[in-house]
Amino acid sequence: LFMNTGFQAPGRPSMGSWVTYGLGSESDNLPGFVVLQSGPRGPRAGNSLWASGFLPTSFQGVPFRGKGDPILHLRSPEGITRERERKFYDTVGALNRARLEATGDPEILTRLNAYEMAYRMQTSAPELMDLGSEKQHTLDSYGVKPGEASFGSNCLLARRLIERGVRFVEVLHNLNFTNGTGWDTHNEGQLKQHLLIQEVDTALATLIDDLEEKKILDQTLIVLATEFGRPIKFDGRGGRGHQSRTFSVVLAGGGLRHRGAWGETDENCTKPIANPVSVPDLHATIHATLGIDPHKELFDGDRPVPITDRGTPIRQLFA
């Protein structure tokens, strides 16, 4: 949760919510913030990882499934025509607008917008998820397998979402636990970690090349991050524990001045010794890359809330 919001305290908006609130979306038919999951086993924290906090719920992440219908219950029951749907949404909309005028509740406006978005997504979302128009070479490069939702297929879907104007896409990796443990490689889970690394390497390298070929890499910031790192020592059963003081994050694209590794740890990777970067600093860097003032404050009622927890952008990464 700390990596997603940049704050230790609960109830803060996730990064995707901040960004879509600040920059909006360039798509009329898709949400501004989409979450792609690669398997049926979601994170224990649930949608708190992509929640909007005190911002309107229209800015929270919308989970898409990588296989089958992208959003459950989005399709209308058999026999319901688009004309009948339109009448339904218009009737519900009129009732909600009357209630909005009577109460002034801003969440009613969010509900109105959600109904309209659902109507428009019924056409755009299924077409988006159909990868049949992609070249076989592209599918192979991402590691896409027919009928299977994977990190590779979701990276390809992320590119398609970006091309259609979606502002922020979060791709979660290995929620179907390919190696039996996911990235939490305690005990014997370490033995199959190479399967996870291979999947990430293949899809991420292809995504970077794909975005560059389409000339949108400089306008797209890729962030590869985890919630904590791993110590160099192994536990008694061959796995590795948690390490929160030092771990790596990869940034690619976004027009940044990429310069290899930034920051340095001691020889055992237990503590930073040069150019340390905090989680709020990472968030501030991402915001600055997107043209958002990382020191900006919003209001939760009457209480001012900074969008980063006093984070400072890494200026050396900017061209």
C-alpha cells in the first residue's frame, strides 16, 4: 500500500488516482485508470491498492480481466438491445439528476458518469481485449499464449490502452502464482524464481521496444516496482526474507535522462550509502515526469493533503 500511495497512513489516493485526477483522461470510452491482473488470485489488500481515497470514486482504478469478458457483468443479458439499454440509462440518469439537485451529493454525479461510461465501454472494451489484430511476431515477442492471461498479454493490453488514451495502467504480475509462491520467495519458492524473472524480462523488453517503434515511449513512463526487496542471505530452507530498507525500482521512457543505476548501497545491500531515494521521492519523481507539481496540496474536507509525503524529485534524471 505504501508503494501505491506514497504514504504510510491509510486512506490516501493511489498513484493512479492522483494522476487521473490531475491530468484527466484522453479516452471517452474507457476509464482513465485501469488495473490488469494476470490471474485469479488477487492481492490480499484487494482494491485498496488502487483506491481513490478521499478523491471521488470516479478516479479509482477499474480492474480488467485478461481473459474472457474484461469486466464482469458489463455485457447486457441476451435479448436486451442497445436502444432498450439507452432508455434504461436515460431513466436512471434522470432520477439521479433529480436527487443530485435535491441533495448536492457529489457521489451521485460519479454514479451518473459511471453509468454512461459502462454504456460506452460495452463496445470499446471487448474490441480492445481482442488481440487477433496483432501480428503473430508481436504476440510471440510478448510471450502471449492463446486463451491465457499472462503478464506478457497484459503488457500488450497496456500498450493498446495507452494508444486509446487511458492515462494510467497498472499491471500486476504473477497473481496466479506460476512458481507456487509468487514473488514472496520464502523457502522453496526461490527455486522457481527464474520463471518469474524470465516472464518479466521478455514482456518488459518487448513493451519498451514496441512503444519506441510506435514513437510513444518518450510520452510513456514505465515503472517496474515491488513493495520490498530481498536480503542477500538465504533462510534455512533456501528462500529469502523481506528487506524494506534497500531495493530497486526501474524507470524507462517518459523522456527521462536515463543514466544507469542511481543510488548506492553498502556491499551487503543492507543500507543506502549514496544518493538515497525514499518512496515519497519516487512518487515525486513520477509526478514531475508527468508535469504534475509534486508539492501540490489538495483538500480532504478542510484538511490540506500533499500529493506526496514531502518527496523530492530526482532532478539528475531529467533531461
